[in-house]
Amino acid sequence: MRPLLLALAVAAAAVGPAAEAADNAAIARVVRQAGLMGRWSGDCRRAVSPGNPWITVAVGKDGRVTTAENNGQYNSVYRLSAARILRNGDLATRSTWDGDGIEHEIVYRFRGGRQQVWSSVKVNGRKLVVDGVITGNGMPSRWWTRCGK
């Protein structure tokens, strides 16, 4: 019995990182297919600033997809753990924000070559964006334009 448990533990350890890499690769494929990879801004002609932040969606050295928002003063990074394209073409993701370590479910809407956070809900149920409107101030969430390829 003991050799069997040892063999199962070794097999599980060997499968763990490979399974994670496969999941990361699948997430990257879905995010690419949806069209979210790349650099985004409200105005690509203007420099990064608090009034004109930029977002970069990319695969990191560790193979994980990240979305990093830079407003010239700080970077806000989300690390994706799941992604799927919805029937209407929106992209649903699950990610963890480096700022609070809490998972968020974020849906990105794509229209006319731009994208917008359509909904954002923390896994504790707190709604940050609903139907493209920021719950904290009632304003529409920003539309982002792809900058370059």
C-alpha cells in the first residue's frame, strides 16, 4: 500500500505543473482569439497619464496571461486563471488582482475595434461594474482602443 501511495504522490507532483502550463496556454489562446491581447488606451496618441492610462494584456515569462494598467503613477496587475468566449462574443475571465489578492470575474465587451469592462464582480459578491457602469460613481466604464498591433 505504501509504494502505491508514493507512486501516486510522485505522479501527482509530475502532473501538477504540466497541467497548469496547459491551462495557461489554453487561457492565452482564448484571450488571443477574443482579441484582448495587446496594448490599449483611451487615446493612443497621448502619453500614459492618470487621465489616459494604458492597459497591456500579455503572456508573462511564467506563461500566465496578465492585464496590467499603467496610469503613469502605478501599475495595477490582474493575473488570469480562466477565460472563455461567451455566445455574444464577450470575453469572460477570472483573475486575481495583485492589489488585494481577491479573485474577480470580469467580462470584456468588444464593439467597433474597442473594448470595455462590461461587468466586474469580486468573488465575495461585491459588484464593481454592472452593464458597463461603475457602481461606485454611476459613470460608464472606459472604452479602450487597441494601440498598434
